[in-house]
Amino acid sequence: MKLNALFALVAFFGAVLFSYSTVNAQSEEKTKDAVTKTKDVAVQSVKKTSVVVTDMLTDSADKTKNMASGVGASVVTKTQKIGNATISVTDNVTGQAYEGGKWFMVSTWDGAKWVSKREWFPNKKQ
């Protein structure tokens, strides 16, 4: 009986030492350093992204201002590569203004199947 009690006490003491060593291995300094490095990397990437976005917005604002002052300016296409993506921006594109009408789905028979497409129908002028 005393041997079982002694074995239980040694097992309990072993579990306590094991949990203490596991907790002690996770030092606060290493955790704080990892959190600080992660935070720094995240802040730097956000700053780089915001600079790119801000630059694009200021360029667009300047070109919009120039377009408003000079009607009939030529169409300008600008291509910029950001990371793995390529972005094309076209400025000074003029089009037709729709002053009234509706979009309808129009189905037509092409000889083998029905083809549906969306078409604009302007309001009738009186």
C-alpha cells in the first residue's frame, strides 16, 4: 500500500516537473521578439502598399483635372506592374451618354440553340 502511494507521489511530481519545463521553454522574451518582428513586417508592407495606392490616386486626380480643363484630349493608356499583377489604366475615354432607357435580355435563335444577350433599349423620343 505504501509502495502505491509512493509511486503516485513520484508520478505526480514527474508531471509537475514536466509541465514546469514545458512552460519555462516558452520564454516571454522570445515571444515578444517574434511579435515585434511580425508587427514590423506588417507595418512595412502596409506602408509600401499605401504609397503605391496613394501615388496611383494622385496621378489619376491630376489627369482627371487636366481632362476637365481640356475637352477632346487624346486617349492615354498606361501600364504598370505591381508585384505579379499588371494593371492597365486608360484615361480620356469619351462615350455616349444614356439619358434614359432599359437593359433587356434578348434571346435569338442562331440555328442550333437559343442565345441570350443583354441589350440597351433607349426610351422613345417624342
